[in-house]
Amino acid sequence: MTQNGIILLVRLSVLCLILVVFAGAAAQRSFRYEHTFRNNRAEQVDGELLVKFKKHSAYAKKLSSIRAHGSTRLREFSRTGYIHVKLRPGLSVADAMKLYASDPDVEAVQPNVRYAAAALPNDPAFASQWGFKNSAQTVATPSYTLADGSAIANPGTAGCDMNLGSAWNEITDCRAVIVAVLDTGVNYDHEDLANNMWDGSTAYPHHGYDFTGGGSDDPMDLNGHGTMVAGIIGAEGNNGRGGTGVCWRASIMAVKVLDAAGNGTSASVVDGINFALSHGAKVINMSLVTHVFDQAVYDAIQGAKENGVLVVAAAGNDAADVDDASGETSYPGAYDLDNIICVTALDQNYALARFSNYGAARVDIGAPGVNSANVWAGTTASIAETFSTGWTGGDTNHPGTSGWGSTYETDIECPSIKQYCLINPSFDEYYKNNIKDRAFRDYAPFAKTADGIVLRFAAQYSFYDSGDWLGVYIKNTAYDPLPADSVKIDDFRGGTGKRSSAYDLTSLVKGKDNFKIMYYLSTNETGNAASGIMISDMTVTGLWLSATAYSNYSGTSVSAAHVTGLAAMLFAFNPDYTYTDVAQSIYAGARRVAALKSVTRTGCAADAEGALEYLSAPEGVGSELVKD
Ligand SMILES: [Ca+2]
Ligand SMILES: [Ca+2]
Ligand SMILES: [Ca+2]
């Protein structure tokens, strides 16, 4: 990297220092040219050079030197002192460079390099991908809105972006670097991803692995989130379809550690990290969070560090301070490992997105995180349950009666919201002793053709003792379901609480003629001074896979994916780089953003061109900023 005559441009955000090192007297070229040549992206003009003579050289001496080498003077750039010369016919640029470099009066010589218009991809959706190039465009059907649906910061401010327009002049192909997407899987058949997937050989025909459920070699995404993340990193650019990723060409490893409902475990995440390490990934994207310190996952990420692998993690979407361990901190982003880059989300004006987690110590950097237009795994449809039609049931201990009712009710914990609820018993009463009371609905007509099916609901419950409980069951028969011949997927027992839950039902109900969801309240003989259960916010969502699905998404998952793409680009551009070099390039090449000051460690947003231009500082020129 530091051979003869390279000008080192060391960009340190703290010092804003530009250090110029002349490491030899021979022909000099700038750092960017060095890379430009290596990537064969620019050409030189045949038969011409730019020559700079040493300061003491008299003008007549310069002209006689030029004539002595058989060249003619075309013009002089008086501000910088370079002279544009035409070479004698038959003399190659390379030979002429040697000739002038050996001239004791010459300080510098270089080719007359050709420039082209900045490389921008031809993909139709690129125009709306503001995070890559923000021209103050309005993003259609935005996902980042207020509760009433009104737009926030759309359009935003031109130039608030990752500065990829100029970076793409240097490099667009990151295929040499394997990027593991630890997520809900990837739709590897998608038209804008299929060419950019990792491997695909017999051992891994589906480009990765699924560590959810029983495990399989098919990490197909039945949610959409993982495909979205993969698209930001490496949707195929300049193929005339969809949008692009940070990398136009990529090697995306699909590591499914979250199911269709977005649920994973320590075990699935550790398996996923280890799979990535043993199959050569250099970067792991983890747009997933938990609020619990997980030693097993921490140790696995430490294993990644020991293998030189960089992890890019989402800061989380709780609008919370992750430095506050007593609050809603988010792991793995907040772990104190220097191979984790924790990323928060910026909007189209480069303000902190309203959902963004922050942390002056633990959140490293910001990146675009709202209204990201990119690939999705398929088309989705949902039934938002109103509990008004389709429900049947009764009390098996008291035939002909049921304590279940439905209402449009105020949320106990959030009185400003009214919602459809299924309640047992009616709102202000205690439930009865010794009841076996069920309510169920058949969803098969809606879900039979879907590739993925997810149930979500919120429950508020109050049970007098542990003999009183609610079970949630799935049933595949045409007849009236009972718990004995159904599959229980959850259990709420004893105590008081509220939680929102999501369940991947795909393996239970896909393609089935019958698919019933049943809530079953069971109480024992004694102790009933409690109000029972209220089910709300219930949806059943189907996903139908598609190779041409696109969507718009907001969240710190989006911002992490932007930085992961950049990390892959840097590893590909500098094959000798370690994870530390890549992280330092990202931090030191980043640009200051007012909204990130004091809420992130660097106060900066990731900048692709800045990171590409950054070179490791020579010995003795340290940067406090890059310490983690
Ligand atoms: Ca494309
Ligand atoms: Ca960090
Ligand atoms: Ca009881």
C-alpha cells in the first residue's frame, strides 16, 4: 500500500489533517490513481504526460529537458507547475515515465488520465434510493411516517447520503468478499439478488443454511426482512431491474437465524455466526436485537473477532439510550467488542430518525435508515382481526355457554387507543371457576396458498393462580377442535402481564385444507378473583414468494445494512485489510453530522468515498477517534 511515490491522504476526522508523504523521488501518483489503475477503471491518454520540474529549474532549462526527451510542450498549469507534454511518436507512456523520472530536474511525472462521468447504475428504482444518492427526491409510498401517515423529511436534503456516486467510480464489485446476512433468510430466487448469492453448489444449493425450526439447507425468507437487508448490501446494480445495493455485485450468504415471525434464539444466532466463520465470511450483518446480555452470542462474536471478521449491528428501534444498561439497551450492538460496528438511523435530512436508539459510548456511527426502497421476499396480505365474524366456541364444561365476548375497547395501558378485542370474561368481571372455554376461527380460505404464515397478537392477562391459564392452539381438522387433538403454540399462566407475540405457523398450516386458531381458557376449582384475558392487535399474515417483489422499509436494520455493504466494499478494494483497517476506514472517513453529536461515539455518518480514500495512519500518527 505504501510503495514508492504514493501520496498518502490520511483523513482523520478529529484533526482534519491531510498528511502528505513523499516516500521517494521517482514518479509520483496520487492514491486514487493507484487504485484507479489497479481496478482498470480509467485509461491514460496515449502519447502524453504531465511533468513537474523542481522549483529551482529555470524555464529555459525545462524546455530544453522536454526537447531532449523528444517531447513538445503543449501548455503549462501555472498554479501547480505541471507542464502538459506531447511525447515523440513511438515512445510509450510507461517508457517516457521512466525517462522523465530519471531526470534530476524532474520532481513528478504522471500520465494524462482520462475521466468519465460518475458511474451511476441504470436500475429504474435507483432514482428513489436517497441513501445512496440524495438529490432531494421524494420517495413514493414512504414507510417513515407519523402515526397519521403524514410524511416526515420526504423529500429531504440533497447530499445527505452515503456518497456512493464517487465511490462507485472506484469499485462496484464486492464478490471477493463473502457477506453473511444473519436474518430471516434471503429470497435467493429474487431477480435482483439471484446473481449475487454466495456458493450455490451441491452442499449449499440454497446459498446458506436455516438454523430455525429443525434446521435445513434451505434459508428461504418467508418474512421479507432478511431479503431487504441483503438487497441494501448487494442487490444487483446496473442490471436494469429494481434498484441497486451498496455493492452492485456481491456474495451474499443467507444465514437464517430468525423464523418467518422474526423470532430467533441464542442457539440459532450462535449457529449462524459459526456457520459464517467456517465458510469464509468476512462481514456479518446482524440487524437483530435482544435486550438481554447473551454470553453465548458475545463469545461467538469474540470468535468472529479472532477470525478477523467484522460484525455490523443495528442499534435498535426503541428510541432508547443503549448506554443505559438499566434501560432498553440493545445487543449485540452494545457489546464492547471492537469488531462490532453499531449503527443508528438517519432520515432524509440527516436528522436522527425518531425510532433510532442512540448512545454516546456504544453506538458508533449513523447511516441512512428510512424510506429505503429495495427488494422484498414476496407479496404479503393480512387479516386484521375484528372478532366480529367467523368466530365460534363454547364452554365444554357448561355446554351452550361461553364467557368469550368481543368488543371495541380502550387499551388498559394506553387509553388513547381503541382497539378490537376478544375478552374472557366481559371486561369488569371475574372469571368463573372450573371453566374450559374456547373460541376459534378457520383461516384456511385465506392462508392455504401462502408460502409463509404468521400469527401476531397482544395479550393482557390477569390470572388468580397457576391453575388458571390460556392456551393458544392450532388445529388442522374440519371438525370442532379440542386441545387434545390440536398443537399448543403458547401458554399464558398465572399472574398479571401484557405481551405481544408473533408465531411462525408455516410448518403447521402450509397448504392445509383446514387451519383453525383457538384460544382456550381453563380454570381450576378454586380462586377466581381476577379479570382473565384480553386478546388484541391480532393479525394473520401470509407471504407469497415472488422474484419481483419490492418494498419500502425504515429502521436501524436499514442503516446497518448500508454500513455492511460499505465494509464489504472496503475489504474488496483493499484485499490486505484487517477488520480493524476496515472499521478505522469507516470511522475516520466518516463525515460529521450535527444530529449525531453526543448521541454516537464518532458523531459521524458513514461516507463511502471518505472511507475509500482513508489509508491507515503511519506509525506515530494515531487517531483517538478510532478507538473502540
Ligand atoms: Ca438492480
Ligand atoms: Ca462498537
Ligand atoms: Ca384458580
